[in-house]
Amino acid sequence: MLLVNAKKIFALICLLAVPAAALYPRAGYIPEPVIAASPQSLESYVRANLPFSEELHSLSVGIRYFGGDREQNGVFIGENVLIKNIPEPIHGVVEANNVAVLEFARELRARDLPFYFALIPTSAGVLRQFLPNFAETVDQRHFIESVYNRMSGRMTTVDVFTPLGANRERYIFYRTENNLTPYGGYYVFEALARRMRAADSPTLSAYSASYADAPFYGDLYSLAPYQHVMPDRLIFLDYSRRGREYMVTHTGADGIKVYHTLFPAHLRQPPDVSKAFLGGLSARVDIVSTAPFSRKLLIFADKTAPAYLPFMVNHYSEITVIDLSWDSVPFGEIEIEDYDQILMAYSVETYTNHFGTPSRIEWFMG
């Protein structure tokens, strides 16, 4: 304990030793005396009142890391990765979602429609080898198993934790962004295709890879800008060499947008990396492909969907994706009977902490 306190004191001295020119207050501002009771309070003061605040934020993160603080702003700082520590499950949210999913499954069973359900772990659940020693975080495998046990016999559940865990040494999660990479999306797709009896899924070698020109730092880096973390890079795994063509139609708050590609060229660069794949996720996304299959798929999903959809679209003639997190957005007419399969796939983070999804599935019932 004495050693840890000594490190923190040294960290404060280092931060206060930043050249005075860099710490000169904003013009016309005369600061009151500040006594930094903790690294966090000093960091807040610096960011709020001094120029070069982003640079100083990054400096303070590094100093606090040196002082032994491996979790900052809800983000674990690993050797070369940032991992969001998702909050403990909110019981009311989880229960509302469980009840809604079970009721939806009951209605689909009455209509004789195949229903599939998947919970997708976050990097905190899969990349545990990169977490700091003694890190306290949700046991996502156990949580998923507990939910699946409750769903047993009511629907077909899909285990995506195991294939992601088996490939944890690969680049399956971004280092600075809280989401799956296309490689992570591929392993999610592979598990889904196996359970949903899609055609044999092609191996990764069947896809041609291309890359965005510029690297990027994602949403986790803005919370904990630890300078020793390598930036991420957008990777596009394209199956179009098989002669596939696509039309992606977005229906959202800003109207309708149509793309004739899975990876719009003008959206392939940072900062909004989520839009590089399919143009992002709107309230409703319809994807039509020239894949030699007649089946249609309806998906209720969250921000993880663009990672696996570029693979799924090659096994269906049409896929409709609904994001229930949107408010007051017309989804248009959805006739569930028009689809051959229905999938509900959410990240553990969404399922445990976000009111409104997927409990809003009642909008499509009755």
C-alpha cells in the first residue's frame, strides 16, 4: 500500500512539472488555488481549465497508469488494448428483456416460424487474458449460460462465445473501439450459419481483404487515451469476387439512403468507423443480394450487426435488420410471415444495461 501511494504521489509531481507554457490558463481566467486530492480531481481541473487539454488528458492517463491505475473512466488499460468494463447487469432490464424474448418466441412458435437467439460477448468477456490482475468484471460466459438455460426449449440459442474464445489471439475486437472487428464478425457468422442451417460457410480465405488508408483511435481511446496502445485499422472482407451484387437501403430519422455496396467508399475513413460497414445501422436496414438463395431473414440487432452482416448476406436473397433502440422512427410495414427465419442477436452490454431493447419487440407482435 505504501508503495502504491508513493507511486501516486510521484505521478502528481510529474504532472505538476509539465512546462508552465503548456499549463497557462485561458485568457482572462484567474484560477482559484487548487489542491489535488487525487489524480482524478487534478485531471478534471486540467481538462476543464487549461489549453492543450487533450494532450494533458493523455499525459495524465499515462501518469495514472504508471501509478498503478489500470482502470480509468470505465476502461481497462491492457498492454496493447483498451477494454470497456461493462456495468453489472441491471436486474429490471434483464428481466424485461427475458420476458419479452420468451413472449416473442411463443408467438413465433404459434406461427410456425423458426426463431434463433444469440447473446454476443464483449471484449471484457472474451479477452480476459488482457485484463489487469484482480480486475472485477462481469462473468459474461456465466451470464449467457444462465439466460440460455431459461430460454431452453423455447427457441434455438446460438453459442458465439466459444468460437470467439477459441480465436481470442486473433484481431477479433478493436483495440480502441468497443466493438467486433470483421474477423470477430466472421466467427459470429460462422456460429450463426451452423445453427441456422445456412449453406456451408466459406473460409476466410474466400474473402479478399482491403484496408482503409488511415489508422484510427476509437471511442475507448477518447475515454482513456493511453499512448502506448496501437491504433486500429479498418479491414474490409469482400466476397464480391463471386459476382455478388448488393443493394442496402437505410430507413431512419433522416429519411431513406441507398447504397449499392456493402462498404460505401466515401464512408471508409475515420472518424465514424461504424458507418464504413453497410453505411452503419439505421432504424431499419434492408439488404438485397444476388446470392443464389431464396430465403429471407429478419434480424433484431444492435451495433454488433455490421460486423457479421457482410457474411450473412451471401446466404439470403434478402435480410431486414431492425434496431429497436430508435425512438419515433417509422419502421415501415413488417410482415413477419414474409420471412423464413427470425434472429435476435444482442451484445451482453445491450441486453444487461439498455432499457428499451429488446423488450420493444412487442411493437412487432399481435
